[in-house]
Amino acid sequence: MLLLSVVSPKSMTIDRITAYDFMTIYGKDFDVSEKNLHGDNSLSFSELSSKREICADGIKMFVLDGLIAINRTQAGFLYMLTSAGRKYVSTLNSDYKLQYLQIAKKVHKKYSRQSDTAILKAISAKAVQSLRR
């Protein structure tokens, strides 16, 4: 939901949400932060494969709670925050939220004009680069 608040009122695919979340958490690896929110981890790129499923489960829950809306398009499903979702996000208060949003905005600024496929390729390239270290 934090990611969707960054792009609101626009919407995103599950692939973009997953990719943005990964790049936000490991912002240092994508040159959008001085540190990784979850610390430096040599196995960080292995998390990506399970992250999509986790994101999908979270989105389903938020849709059922009326916090996220689904828009079906020819390109697939797009997800966006509802007004209740925006209100809920505004009630969250933590240093983590502030850091996450700050980095997520940088991720969106850097990658908003790229396709989901291009973003996933960028993550794959960073994964290969990480393995070679």
C-alpha cells in the first residue's frame, strides 16, 4: 500500500509493485539509497521469486478490505489505492514508513518510464552482477 500511495492516483501491475518493493527495500543496490532498508544481504536477490506471491496475497487481502481497487485492462490487472487506502496509509507513523516512502519515490522517479519487462531485466542484471562479486 505504501508503494501505491507513491504513485496515487495512478495504478500499477503486480509485477511493477513487486519490482518497486524489491528495489525500495534494496535501494542501495539500485543506486536510489545509501543503505538497504533490510540490511546488506548476499542472498537478497533470491527473495524476489517469493516476493510476487507475497505481494499478491497482500493485495488480495487489501482488496477484500476495500483499501485497494482492481482495474481490469487488456494488458492485465492494475491496482490502485482507494480513498480508504489513502486514509489508512496516512495513519501509519514510523521511521520505517518515512524511509520506505522516500526511497520508493526515488525508485518511481528513476523507473516510471520503463516497462515492467525492462524493470525486471534491470533487477536480473543486478542479480547476475551480485553473483559475480
